[in-house]
Amino acid sequence: MVRNILSCFFQFVLFLVTFALGSFVLHPFNVRTALTPDATQTRVFIWDGLLMMLLLYVLVLLLELKKAKRAAPWSTLAVLLAGVLGLLMKFGFLSVDR
């Protein structure tokens, strides 16, 4: 049980760091959505961090394929918590001045 909780915590940190890196530093997909176009500035959401985090989640599930019944719920919890916390921390949101 303790091993599962530690694994979930470290996966949570890994997913959160991946979300942050994809949102602020790396932009491999360069997918953006304009949220509030305005005369002076535009609010944009950059999807790269979220997409990178979800791709990493799929990779983790593929690596855990043999023990998926035990490990998949913990990985799912970790990715959900990282996604919610990342969005609450405004990862991926950007204001662009015109």
C-alpha cells in the first residue's frame, strides 16, 4: 500500500512537471486556442502541456500493462490530480498583447 502511494505521488510530480514544461518551455505541437479576443489583448490556452501529460500517461499505462489492474487506478489518480492542479495554477494560459 505504501509503495502504491509513493508511486502515485512520484507520478503526480512527473505529470505536473510535464504539464508545466509543455505549457511554458516546450511547444512541440504548437496548438493554441484563443479564449477571449479583445481589442487590446487576447487570452490564449496552449494545449501542448496537457497533450504531453496525456501522452506520458498512455506511455505509463503501456509500461504497467502486466500489472494494470493494480497500478492503473493509482496512475489515473495521479494524472487527474496533476491536471486539476495544473489548471488551477493556470498552466497553459497566456495573455498576448496586441
